[in-house]
Amino acid sequence: MRKGIKLFFVCGLAAWSLQGGAQSFTWYSSTEGGTWKTSVVKMGKKAAEANVTVEKDAKPIVEFQDWGATFNELDWDALGILTRDEQDEILHNVFSPEGDLRITRGRISMNANDYARSWYSCDEVAGDLELRYFNIDRDKQTIIPFIRAAQKYNPGLTFWVSPWCPPSWMKITGDYPVLSSPFNNMPKQMDYILYGNVGGKVDPDEMKLTGERKGKFPRQLATTDYFIQDPRYLQAYANMFCKFIDAYKEQGVDIDMVIYQNEAYSYTPYPGCAWTAEGTIRFNRDYLGPTLKEKHPEVKLYLGTFNTNRVDHVQKIASDKGLQQFVSGMAFQWEGRESLPVLRKEHPEWNYMCSESECGWGSFDWKAGEHTFELMNHYLGNGCNEYTFWNFILKDNGESPWGWKQNALIRVDSKARKFTYTPEYYAVKHYSHFIGKGTEIVGYKGQGEDLMPVLVGRTAEGKYVVVAGNFKDTSSQLAVQIEGKTLQAELQPHSYNTFVMK
């Protein structure tokens, strides 16, 4: 123990205190045995070693803007199992500016995604290039009411949109999946199309979410654009984005940003669409970008969502000069986290976001929360000013119609008709409750071998917030030097921690 430092125990937590009128922080700590415990810790003199050092007037890594959540049909169904009072509690805690998570942004899927009840699109009339039969009738049954329920608690919510899959008739296969599966009706004989003449063998396990996917992802890139590369189809699809924006606006939902495709590098049995780099450039540069500029100049175009660590592939898309004139930012998720630092360095003029927090495998356990905690540390520390969560509420084991089991921030037991806030919920709260719009990220240390991710923010009011995890089996010392003084604390094993300047 350092000389002059006394150890106190408050609410079961160890806190450091120094004599004198030093700046104090409220310390919030969560472990599997107890969440959101509070105590007080005071700053001391400069430490010999610090995990993170923040100098006075430090240049921020990024100014953070929004935490987001996705509006999916299966989330709406899970919420509907509960009583009205329980629904109100959840919506308040997730979306209200006075709630726990303080979500300010929503993600919407154009057409079905893997957490829809079943496949559908806004226009399944084959050959309808004029989009005469376009509609959002399905969305009016679920997604629109879901959004309105959230808007009750935060009328200022903003929204962005991306498709998982275009209408099936716009794809060369005429079907919504990329690959065959027991969960869809696509013939297995069609799987070869993904790699075409290259002759690559389809790996049925590549998309599994259990364990860690190591190495390059995908191991082999698609050589075929699954979207029909006919100018008439490409233009019709660009027009569909604009019709979707218009239709949602009529429902009181303003969309301010679009992304052309969710995970073009996931070759899925659920709704999806594989694109090559050339096809991606062609559609965004020659059709979607110009069409948005003409019909919806107020709506931004982002590139993504990039879920690949094949950096050279992403660089090829981002480096196209004709495309760059339409682009405002880039979105990364999953293996895309590895591409993010490189692309941000090469294109500092754009905004960056995490477009989807990783969904896990239906474990709903503390380890899943630790992983999400580290993800937020990585993306904010590497310059993302938005972070979007995937399903925020699911029932039972979180299984989709296509056989995926995934985690969520809130879990509903459909038999008991009860809900619980999961470990992931508290991991998110440790960040989003205090780091909001206008907070400058001024310090960052990735998780590393010490299993201690650390992030330092400076709020719009000028107060510092330190978020730190300790994911070892033993306690660890945290030392964060801020403007010449040091915040020190002993972090419990497998704990989430937030320190907020008083």
C-alpha cells in the first residue's frame, strides 16, 4: 500500500482515499454477485505508473454522439409477453434520458432480417421495377408500433436503416438466403454460386457463433454478386431506399442515414446478400449515392456494415474517388473491428460507428457481458462516435426462426412471463448511463493481456468519467492519471467499474 493511503470498505467495495481536499469520484461497481454498488474514491498525487494518462486540455480521440438499439420483430414479441407496467419500466430504462441506458438512436431493417418472424420484403412482386407494389404494411404491424412505444420515452430518437436482403426477385438466386440450410428451402445445388469458377468449398460451420472465429473472416470472399447487376435493378433498389424513407416519414419516423447492406461478408442461411467489392462500389457510387443526393440530400450515406478483417478489401471500396464524394462515414461490426483503426487513419474526414454489438450464443451469462464491455471499450477507444446494440430484449434462449441462439440485454421467460436484466445490460449501463452526446473520449487502453480495458471520457459539463473492467480471477490495481493527479482503486475480479467525477 502506498504511503499516506488508507483503505476503506464502503458497500462491500475497496476504495482509496487521500487526505486533503482532493477531487472525489463516485464509484459504481458490478460483479456477478452484486450489481451497481456505490462508494466514493478521492484522487491522489501523481502515481509512479498509470494504466492511462490524460493531460490537461488533451485532444479528444472522438466526440461521442449516440448509443443505439435495433427494432426487430422478435424483440417486440418478447416485450409483448409482459404486463403494461413491465413494458413501461423496460422502455423507460432503455430509452428515457433519465433511464438506465439512455438510448438515443434506432436501427431499422429494410425488409426482413434474421430476427424477423419470417421472411418478407417491402415488394415481393417479381419484376416490379417501378415499385408499384412497394409497401411497409408488415412494419406497421410490429416495427412502427415498437418505435412509437420507444418514442413515448424519448421523442428525440433518431434513426438509420440498412437491409439484410433485397426483395428475393432482385437476387440472382431468386431467394432470400445466401446458402442452403435445414431452416430454408434453398436447394443445396445452388451453394456453388457463391464462389463461382474459383471452386471454393462452402464451409457450413463458418458462420457458427459458438467459440471464437480466428484468422481471416470470411476465409474465402464471394466472387459473385448475389444482387442482379442490371442497371434497371440497381436503380430500382436505390429508389426503394428513398420510398422506404418516405414511407417511414409518413409514420413520424425520420431516417437520417442509410447503409446499403448488413454484413455483405456473412454467407447466411437467413436473409442476406453477398456483394463483391466491385458490386459494392458500383451500387453505392452510381445508384444509391446519386439517388439519395437528388431525392433525400438530408440523408447521409455510410459504407458498411463491414464485418470482415480483410482490410485490403475494405480499402479497395473506400479508396474509390467517385464513391467518396457521397460518403459521410463507415460502419463496422464483428471482425470489422480489426479493419476500423486502419480505415480511420486513412480517412479521418469520415465518421465511424459500431453498427452492431456482437450477439453471443444465447448464454446470457457474465462472460457475455464482459465481452460486450470490451467491445464498447474497443470501438469508442478507436474513434467511433456511435455504438448500436442488436436485440435488446429476447425471450427464453434467444432463438431465431433460422436456428440462431443469441443474447440480449433483457431476457424474458415466456412460461413464467417474467423478465431479468442480464449481465450485458449492466455492462452497457456502466458506459451509456454516463457517456452521452458531447462526451469527449480522451483516454483509452485496450483490454490486452492484463484483461483490463480502460476508457476515459470528459463530459460536455467538463467532468471526467473513467470506465474500467477487470476480467481476471484476482483483484487488480487501477491507476488513471488525470491532469497531474491520480485516481486509484482496487478492482474486484470479473468486475465492471465506472468512476464519475462529483
